[in-house]
Amino acid sequence: MRVKICGLRTLDDVKAAVDAGATAVGFVFTESVRRVTPAEARALIEAVPHGVEAIAVFDDIGDTELIAKVLDLGIDGVQAPEPPPGLARAGAFFLRSVPDGDDLEARLGEPNVGTILSGSLRGCVLVDSAFGGGSGRVADWERVELASAGHPVVLAGGLTPENVAEAIRTVRPIGVDVSSGVERAPGQKDPERIRAFVKAAKEAG
């Protein structure tokens, strides 16, 4: 089970996620209480060890100058609704984010036929709640399960240490993503909740 801890803002956040066994960590570069600047993110990304993927998270790809700065940081992948320019040149992969909704199956498109690497988010698609990343609101798990056949889905949206096992049993995703569900306050990660989330996810998956 791939586990991404998103919205990290400090070196302690990175250490907590890595020590807990997360397979990926996310850094938010769009408007959010969890936002980091490229300058702030540099040291965080450098602290991510080999074998754990560093993912840059964008709500949109309109700010090409910001994206160029982020791609220079040596990230492994970019999570966004559409692939930003410069990905191939930077050697990064694209993690498409899709919000839940009545037309989810149509928006997911054709079943994935790409190569999926063990433990990696490369080739996956992230399905979030209809309210967006960091909202703490859950997706419709039954709908996601029905719509995601043939797709290596990473489930996001309102997941917590308390509900992630049920979510995994219902949706059967290839991975899970959490941000607000492992915080003591908005933007402040809780190492104990991170550990509990990773443990529950891996035991269920």
C-alpha cells in the first residue's frame, strides 16, 4: 500500500512521515495554510531519503514561473489536474488529481495501460473529494470504487487514522493520501497521528 503524507511544512514533518514508513510526501505550492515557497521547500525536499517520493502539489498549472522554480528543486513528481510544462526535462512524473463527482467515471477516462512501478505513484491517478485537497471532506467511496476499475487509484479526501482501513476495504485503492487527517491544527502535523495512519493503511492494504 502506497501512503502519501501531504502538506508537509517543516523538517520535523518530513522526519515524522519518513520514520512512520510513508512511501511519498507532498509539498503544497498553491494557496493553502500548508503552502510552502520554493525557497522553504528546498531543505525539506533535500531531507527526503532515496526511496521516498517527493511530490509537488498544485491546484492549477497557470503559474509557469513558480512551476519552473519547483521543478528545479529535484522533486520526483507533480500532482495537478493537468501536466505542467517541463516535466520530462526535469525527470519528474505526473500524478493527475481528479475530484470526485457524478461524472467521475467519465473523467477518469480509459483504463490505465501504463507501467506501474512497485511502491511508486508513477502512473497512478489521485481521486480527491469534490471539495478539494486539505478540506477534510471524504469522497463517495462506493462511487470511487465503481468508477476506478482498471485505474491505479490513490484515494484522498478526509482520510484519518480512524477511517482509512474502512476506506481501503471499500475502494481497494493502490494507495492513500492524507493531509488534514494527521494534523493537531490546520497546517500542523501530529507525528502520532502520522504513525497511526501509516500503520492502519499498511495493515489494511
